[in-house]
Amino acid sequence: MIKKLSLLSALSVTAFSGWAQDSKPDTLVVTANRFQQPVNTVLAPTDVVTREQIDKWQSKTVLDVLRRLPGVDISQSGGMGQQASVYIRGTDARHALILMDGVPVPRPNLSNESNLYQIPAALIQRIEYIRGPRSAVYGSGAIGGVINIITESQEETSQIEAGVGSKGYQEYAGTLRQRFGDTVATAAGAYQTTKAFNVQPGSTWDHDGDRDGFRNKTFFGSLQHTFSDSVNGFFRGYGYANNIDYDVGSPPFSPAYSADENQYYNQSWDTGLRYSADSYSSQLIASFQKLKSYNYSSLYGRYHDGTTLDRMEQRYIQWGNNLIVGHGSVSAGVDWKQEKLTATTQADADSYKRDTTGLYLTGQQQVLDSVTLEASGREDHDEQFGWHGTWQTAAGWEFVEGYRATLSYGTGFLAPGLTQQFGSPQYGIASNPNLQPEESRQWEAGIEGVTGPLDWRVSTWRYKIDNLISYDNDGYYNVKSATIKGLEWTGNMATGPVNHQLTLQYIDPRDDETDERLLRRARKQVKYDISGDVANLGWDVTYQYIGERYDTNFNTFPSEKVKLGGISLWDLAVSYPVTSALTVRGKIANLFDKEYETVYGYATAGREYTLSGSYTF
Ligand code: B12
């Protein structure tokens, strides 16, 4: 990370005197412009979730963390570990750029999204989340927003943890962190399992009547070394393996060819060097990621005809530079990515390879004391469709002390997925060499301020997404466009010992051709979190209202549109420090045992209890 002090002192002049979102004004973020800066110098709506916050919510999955954030809507085909789509501000799941420590998470699927739902909660030390386009900084994929999951902790403590819960839930985790002179070494492991419940109770196939459990094993190791005052480096490796049971839905034509189990392996190796002196800083990061996903019939096992295997390797190098200039800074860099995918069935093996290079330039400057201006531009070169440019600009004006108005415009794009572009014989999908990237334009206007104890922000935005890629039985085509309008209000307030965090969001995502609302997104959502301490007992109550949404009933022919009802959900979490090292935690999720669906025909968990303890040393 870029040295704190030099940058902070330069940017503190531009820092807005109110404090945006739920982070403290001096919270440093790295995701907005790829260098460290105080969160209140970022003009786009930004949220930071710390490990402490995740422990307070007692979130067991990455989705349980994300659902609490403004602008996020999630549909999931069942409970823990099941396939899920995360829609930011009403955009599609593939329009979110998912980063792990600043490195893009591979997109192995035909649907061109990263498997965010497979990422174990144990790896998350922090999440930085930006709403709105960021392609002008990151390139492909950052249309709806960016979710950067950070695995490295600044803490130097070790911890062991164990927990149990209803529906056969168990978790065990341990982290050892030790400083050896200028080196900090971390080794961690986690195991999580649940017997869960039957995700498709309406299936007409007997074999689907079982419970659809989930199991995860995670390993993490890292070395961080300080070479001198201005140079530090790191080496990090982590891996996880997930096993997920799911359902076919109806009696299959051939059980061997009807997968109902997924075995997923992921490993990631990252290394980097950072230099920072006076007003200049630079970082070089290299990453190698590898994943394997088997889908197979649980009746026949993984080594039988009918198993599909998707293997993906991604190599990535990033070189970024930042220079403090006047009351602001300029950054420039280059990144290179190579994606290799092999999708195998018993009959076929489709192999794909693609190299992408991107060059970016971003600048931020304070002018006239109260105005901050920002601009970024980026060109990406793709082997298939050539160069693609994106840009964005934003202005912030602190018109009265403690109140800031922001206005921004940005373009974004998403390169077609490898299988979309080059076809997939195993699914009978032809290649479409003319496939173009999906493109977006977004306007956003916001006002934020601190009024008494309340720190609030209201934003309204309008997206236009063109060249949307859709599919039929033969292939993928750029056929659609969508318009999404939205309004969101976020506020944080402390009343005595109680902290409140409230989000109100309204979105109207529409298919331009049919003028129909996009599926699986709720128009209205309320997210309210209250927390506090009573005589050392920490408590947290979460309320979430998810408005009605539309989905498809695939069980009829032709399939038909169905409405999923709105739902109010309450969660209650408490924690108690028995000693300064030992904390016990308890949680009831879905307190009133509400039945609801976020994907038609797929059940959700109902009320769940968990009890856990952690010991820090
Ligand atoms: C349409 C569909 C497909 C289409 C996707 C077309 C595309 N986008 O390119 C096709 C036929 C290609 C497909 C493939 C697979 N699918 Co599929 N698919 C569905 C289905 C019926 C509807 C999804 C949808 O349209 N949602 C509506 C839109 C508005 O929401 P969305 O968030 O944009 O939906 C996107 C994602 O669901 C994504 N998607 C679809 N399937 C899969 C599978 C995975 C693992 C991922 C990450 C994403 C994904 O594509 C959708 C459209 O872009 C769902 C069942 C359901 N009722 O939801 C199963 C479902 C999501 N698929 C499933 C599976 C297992 C697969 C396969 C792994 C099957 C296999 N053995 O190969 C493959 C994955 C292939 C690959 N390498 O990517 C399972 C996931 C189960 C789980 N818990 O993990 C589901 C839930 C069906 C089931 N058996 O219960 N699928």
C-alpha cells in the first residue's frame, strides 16, 4: 500500500469535512483510484466493511455481508453455498467487478460472471465497495460497481474460532500471525459445513428430496516484508475447496447427465512490491489464479460420463504509479491479463485463451478551496474486438461547510465472456466473432452532509446499457439495451450508545425493448442496522425489507412470468467478551421464520441459530 502520510497530508486539504457513509473520515481506501486515499476524498459512493463489522453481524457467507450494503440485491437458488447473482444498482450480476486484493476474480461461466458466492467468508478481512461505473480505472466489468475483497489484515494477533448451529452447521477456523523483525507471517485455515435443507422442495424427482448441504475448506498463507522505509513487498497464497449439493428439479432424461453436485477448487498466488517516497509511489503486482469446477450426478460420482469440468487459469500483472501534484494527485498504470479456459465434457473439450492489456490515467485536484475535480480515462486492448476506451469525470462542491454536492458521468464496458465469444460446442453454442462488448453510460447526482448527529447521502442516477449480450439456443448476440433509474438514501447516526445505519433504495431497471422490469430485482428495499453495547454485551439487530420482484417459472412450457412477494426479515446477533481474549457469540437469523423465495421454486433457510466462540492471542 502506498505510504499513508505523504498522501494523507496532500489530500487532507481536499478532504470533505463531513464524513461520507459509515466509515470514519480518515478511513483509507485503495479501490477508487488504485492508490490509498481517505474515503472522504472519493467522490463516488463508497462503503468499507471491516472484519470487526463482519464479526458483529456474524455473517457466515460473503452474500450475508453484501446484502446489507446499499444498492445490492441478491438472488440465490437456495441456501448457503448455492449459486447466487449479485445485482448492483439493478445491473446484471456480470456487471459487477469482483476483485480480490485488487486483482479481478476470473469469470469462468457462460453467463460471464465471477463466482462471488463461492468465496469463503473466512478469507474476508475487509471489503471496499464502490457504486457506479469504474471501467475508466479497471477496464472490463466495472459497470454497476466494484467489490474489492481484501484478505490481508493489519492486525498482528492470532485467533482460533469454533461454532455450531441449526441445520447441522459447524465452523472451525484458526489464524496464526507472527512478526519476525521486518516480516509478518500469516497462516490460516477454516472449515465450514452445513447439512442445510432441500433447496427445491417442489421437484418431482424422488432423488431431489434430500437436503442440499455445503462444505468449505480454506487455507491462507502470506508473508509481508518491509525492506526499507520506502520499499515493502508481499507474497500470498490461498486456496479453497467447496462441495455443493443441489437439485435437478424434475426427473431427468438420463440421471448420469444431470448434475446435482458441484465440486469447486480455487487457488490464488499473488506477489508484489511497493515503493513510496515523498510524492511518488509505485506498485507492481503479479497474480496467478487457477480454478476447477466439476458438476456431476451424485448418483454416479465425479468420475463418470456426464461430468462437466471447467478449468480456468488467469495470469495478471499490474503496474501502478501515483504522483502527488498540487492539491491532488495523478495516477497512471498498465495491466495485463491472460485468461485460459478449458470446458470439458466426456465428448468435448473446448479451449479458449485471451490476452487483454489496459492503460489508464486518473487525476484528482482540489480547486477554489471547496471544489474537487476528478477525471479518468482508460484504453483496453482485446485480441478479439481491438481497442475499447472508457472515461469518467466527477465534481464535488462543498457549498456549505459539512455539505457537499457531487455530479458525475462515466462510461463502462464488459468484454464478452470467453465461451460467449468463441462458442461452446458442448452446449451447442456457435462462436460469434462479431460479438461486441456491453457498454454503459451513467449519470449520477448526489448531496451529502452531516446534520446534527446524522451523516447522510442522497444520490440519484440513470444508467443506459447498450449492446447487452443475450442468448438463444444457437449462440450469444448483442441484442438488448436497458435503462435503470435509481434513488438511494443512506444515513448513519449515533444516539447515545446506539448506532443506526439506514439505507432506502428505489430502482427502476427496464428492458428498453419491452419496457418490462428486469427480473429478480426488487424495486424497493429498506436496510436498517442498529447496534450497541449494554454492560459489555454487544448487540446488533438487522432489518431488511425486500420488495416484490418478478421471476420466471421454468416448469411450464412456455415458461411464464411470476411475481415473488415482498418480505421483511429480522436478524439478531449478540456477543459477550468473557475475558479480554475469549468472546462468545450467538445469532438468530430470520427471527420470525419467514418463508420467501429470491428465485422462483427455490426455498430459503427459514430461522437459523448459531453459537460460536473465539479466542485471540
Ligand atoms: C438459464 C440457466 C442456464 C443457462 C445460462 C445461460 C447464460 N446466461 O449464458 C445455461 C443453460 C447455459 C446454464 C448452464 C449451467 N447451469 Co444453469 N441455470 C439456468 C436457470 C434455468 C435460469 C437462470 C436465469 O435465467 N435466471 C434469470 C436471470 C434474470 O437471473 P440472472 O441472475 O441474470 O441469471 C444468470 C445466472 O443464473 C447465470 N447462470 C445460469 N446457470 C448458472 C450456473 C452457475 C454455476 C453460475 C455461476 C451462473 C449461472 O445465467 C443467468 C443468466 O445470465 C437456473 C435455474 C433458475 N431457475 O434460476 C439454472 C441454474 C442457475 N444453473 C445451474 C447449473 C448447475 C448450471 C451448470 C453448471 C450445469 C452443468 N452441469 O453444466 C451450467 C454452467 C455452465 C457454465 N460453465 O457456465 C444450477 C446452479 C445450482 C447451484 N446451486 O450451483 C441452477 C440453479 C439449476 C439447478 N440445477 O438448480 N444455466
